[in-house]
Amino acid sequence: MEQKRQYNMDLLRIFACFMVIVLHVSGQNLGSISPASVDWQIFNVFEVLVRCSVPLFFMISGKLFLSRDDISIKRLFSKNILKLTLVYFIWSFLYAVDTVGVGNIIASPDISLLFSATVASKYHLWYLPSMVSVYLVIPVFIAVKSYKNGNVLDYVALLFFIFSIVRQSILLLPMDPAFAGLLNKFNFIFGVPSGYFLLGHLLDKYKEKLKKIPSYVLILAFLAITAATAAGSFFLSAEAGTSVSPLYDDYFISTFLEAAIIFLLFLRLSELKIHKTAEKIIEKLSAYTLFVYLSHPFVLEHLN
């Protein structure tokens, strides 16, 4: 049976896509200006505000895929894995042509340069093979979800939070090398793609219980986390004399909490009444987000 379209997730996908563009605009400027400048501080705030954009994409997939039990491995490969793999190589090649330059390719058709640039790929395309790696284990997640009411999957998500978020957040901060060595002995790390994928499912699973937290409290918490992270980034960068970004990491606790808060707020839009015309517009914009994600670095760099 076909599932009802979840427009709140379409809206979140559009919002997260916009966040990615802001992230890359601010990120490409942070390293070129002094942390003492007002411009740097403004870019720093924007960077912190939208840092959770890519984790949100993994969370959306986790919510949508793990809410179903009828996903076959054959369909997963034909509709998702092969498609994203093909898209990855096509866009890697297109960016390779742009990097090497059409004129250089015509003047000196050295295939090795084009091949190397294609393999190296553009910085933002890491998301596609990472998403493919998650798709490969979705059947395992679905099988585990059906065991003991999904409590084992909750346990795996807890491991992600303890070892990947809390532990990595501590390791990102300046500390005594001996203590860092001790933490590194406990070196289990559950990757960002799978971890946030499970987080999306988990927040959806417990959304009714989490509704007890008022939306205004979530918004205030988001603003407080953003302010604290931006201030921390400023002090670390000012001390170093250049832009340093340990607090921008996808593993850092503030990124995790910001992603969880935004996701919860959009989950609460599930009952939102949307006009038929608006539904069509949202569907169109949501469908374009992958193309925007893939192409926006080209536009940013050539408009720069």
C-alpha cells in the first residue's frame, strides 16, 4: 500500500538544502579573514546556525526508510544505490572537467589528469557514497528493528551518542595528551551517516513522548546552543589567530543537539493543513533539492 506523502519531511529537505548553501558560503569565507573582524564573527554565527544541515538529510532518510518494513534488497539497489552511485560518478566527472578546464583538455588531452580529478571528486560529493553505505545496511536495520520491539536499535543509537558524539566531542577539545590517549583506547566509532540515520528513526519513534517538550523551549535551547558554540568558536579562533573549527564538527555535541531540535520541530508539522497548490510546489522544490545540492558549489565558485 502506498504511503501518504509526508510534506513535513519535504519542507525539512528544502530547509536543509538552503542551510547547506549558507554553510558553504560562510565556510569559504571564514578561512580568509581574521577572527578579530566583524565579518568573521557574522560568518561564524551563520556557520554554527546551519552546521547540522547534512546530518538532517541522513535523519530524513532514517525516518522515511525505517518507518517501512516492505523494502526489498532488489528495490533498494535498483532505485537507490545504483542511482546515487551513477549520480556520484557523473557529477565527479563534470566537476573534474571544470577543475582541469575545457581549454586544457582540448589543448592537451591527458586522460590521467581528468581521471585523477574525477577520483578526487568535489568536496561536497562525499555525501553520496556515504548515503550509499547507509543504504547497504538498511535491510539489517529493518531486521533489527523487528527484534524485541526495536530496543536493540535503540541500544545501537545509544552507542552512537556515547562513543561517537560524547567521546568525539571531548576529543575535539584541547586536553592533556594522556587523557586523550585513554579515550582513544575506547575507539569504537559509529559513523555520522548511520548514526544520524538512526537518530531520525529514533526521534520519530518517540515523537509523541517528546511532544511534552514545548516548541518554544526547543527554540530557546537551539538559540542558546548556537550562541554558546559561536562564542566558543570565536575564543578558540581568536587564541589561535586563525579560523579553527573543532566545534563545527558533525560529531560535536552542539551539532547533534541542533539537528535533533530542528528535526523535532519539523516532525510537529505532520498535521499541517496544506493547500493542494502548495503541495505541488513543495513536491517540486523537494525534488529539485538533490540537483541544487550537487550544483551549488559550481555556481558559488563561478560567481565568486
